Amino acid sequence: MEALKYAKAEDRVEQAMPNGSLLLLDGLSGVWVNTNSASRGITKVVIAVQAANLVVRVFGAGDPDPYDWGEREAEHLYANSISSHAATGFTVRYLFEYSEIELQANWNQGLLVLANFTVFKDGSKRSNYFSREFFYR
């Protein structure tokens, strides 16, 4: 019995990418601002390319100033297809004393779509939650 090599037709590719598994990251870099200026979630995301890494800095809504979550390297990078050379998505994780937040982002039609999965670990009995916000450059 041959081992499964793909689970969907779109996972099958005849030729490897010429540059190996490296993706072009520049399309994601820049300052991304929430399309909802009244958001109580994430207000801004700054993405930079450093060496071969995507570095993400998130700002959460705060009063009087936004909360700076700090810089983190993207954990995983994604293209929009198996044969694409351009990064169009990533995941990044923030670990705080009171919560863990995983962000899953994808670039689509000029917007950065950011899914936020928050898990509380401080015993506060707050519900873990999901949110999704949209950002423009």
C-alpha cells in the first residue's frame, strides 16, 4: 500500500518551486489599519520583513493609547496555492500572563483579514472567543 501523498487534488503539484519552499514576503509588509475605526479589538498591525522572516507587531485598542503587544515572528507562512511564490497568509502567537492569542491572517482583495483566537488562562471564567477584523494599508 502506497503512503498518501496528498488529500485533495489541489495539493498535487508536478514541479517543485524553483526557490524551494521560500516565499516572497514583501506583499504582506506595511502598516495595516483596522477598517473599523471604532474597533475595541486590534487597531493596527505593522508587518516587516527581516532577513527571511515576517515580523508582526500588533496594537490593541486602549485608552488613552493603543496597547503595544510587541514584535513576534510569524510561526507559519502560507501561499494562496501550492505552486504560488508569494506569501499571502501567516500565523503568529502571543503569549500573555492571562491569555494566549493566535492570529491567523490572510491577504485577500487588498485587505488583510485577521482571525483572532483568544484563550484565557487566568481563571477569570471569561469565555474564550474568536473574532475577525479587516485591515487596509
